[in-house]
Amino acid sequence: MGNDGGSIPTRRELVKSSKGERTSSELFEQNLLNATFVWSTCILSKKPLQLPIVSDYLGRLYNKDSVLEWLISPENFGDGDATVPHIRSLKDVVELKITKDENSGKWICPVTGKELKAGGSKFVYLPECGHVFAESAFREIDTDNCLACGSMYSKANVVTINPTTKADVEANKARMDRLISEGLAHSLKSTSNKKKRKNGEDSKEKKDKKKTKSMEIIRNEETLRMTTKVLESVKQSINGRKRSEAVQDLYLKA
Ligand SMILES: [Zn+2]
């Protein structure tokens, strides 16, 4: 009774809200997971993280050798397609330059000295050079240059490592959406280069093949023409001989 008219929720709204709830609970589970697993384990190989480490656009961490193996032999990773469907080449990851504390061997921010660990400070990296910092390092120094190597970076390209808030998860995804629209991979390398070159090669190959084929046709036609000519002259000489033999016969007969 109270639900008639416009107050009845449409199927679309129900689906939308249940989907929304699922997303936030998934996010919550992800947050719990982030606390331990993702900071210590390569989520592709399930092996302990060890340098060299690469990261994807989501800010997840992987052992570089595991990613290389994944790219070469994906069949070795049972759930690889579900875990890293977006890693199709090395352009889809950035190798991180992580500072190691000389005494403790722990991974730290080279500016603040904060430790890179589960449940610790928010850490980010610059895809332009791969250097890793606690986000707070940039709050103190406003610069367009990497605080470790001095190379230029864009604030819009900074990636949050293992983000725990919805805003940071979305920011990493929105950044990737923008890069795709600009024809760039997560590593900021062009995604179209390879395709263009490949297409170029393809069309060149096709042209070459066409050229070879038409050359063959010409050669065949020439051979045919020459063969016909030879055959004709042979025929003529046979005919001629036959005629002269016939004439000779006539004379002999006479
Ligand atoms: Zn740098």
C-alpha cells in the first residue's frame, strides 16, 4: 500500500544497490588482505616479495621474475588470468626503486625514513622513474622533481601502493583510464608503437609478397612466350624438313 506508485524500487535499482554493497564489502575484505598478505607476498606467484619488484596500475606488488615468467609461460600460473589479466607486457608494470635501510635492511622512504610495511604509512611511487616514497614526503616539499633522482614527474601520474581507501583505489583506476585514452600504458610508454610498427611490417610484407607474385606471373608469361616461340620454330623446321623430304621423294620418284 505504502509502496505503490513511484516508491517501488525497480529491478535496476535493486541490482545497483546489491552490487554497491558487494563492492564495499569486497573493498573491506581487500583492506584486511592488504594488512598482511599484499605487502609481503607476490600475489601472482604467491612467493615472498623480494627485489627487484614491479607494480601494476592498481599499485599491487609483484616479484619481477614472476611477472617475466607469467609473460613467457602463462600456463605455469593457474589463476594468472584472474589475478593479472591486465599485465600483457612489461609496459604494464613499472620496476620500483625501493630504498633499503643500510642497517636494518628494511624498505624505507628515502626522505622520511618511514618503513614500507603493512598497516604503515601511505606509500606512493613515481612511474616516470620508479622511486618509492611515503606520501608525506611530498607534503613537506612541493616539487615537480623526484626527491631521489631529480627527474621530472607529474603529480597526476603518482600511484598509491596497495591502496586501502576507496578514493585511492579509484584514483589509481581513473589514472589508468586517462592513460588508455591517451594511448599510453601504465609505464607511460606508448601502446600504439608496437601496433603501428607491426601494421607497417604487415603491409610491407603484403606489398613484397604481391611484388614477388606479380614478378612470378611476368616470368611465367615470358617463359610461356619463349616456349611457344621455340615450339613454333621447331614445328616449322619439322614441317620444312617434311616438305623438303616430300619434295626429295617426288624428285626421286620422278
Ligand atoms: Zn626518481
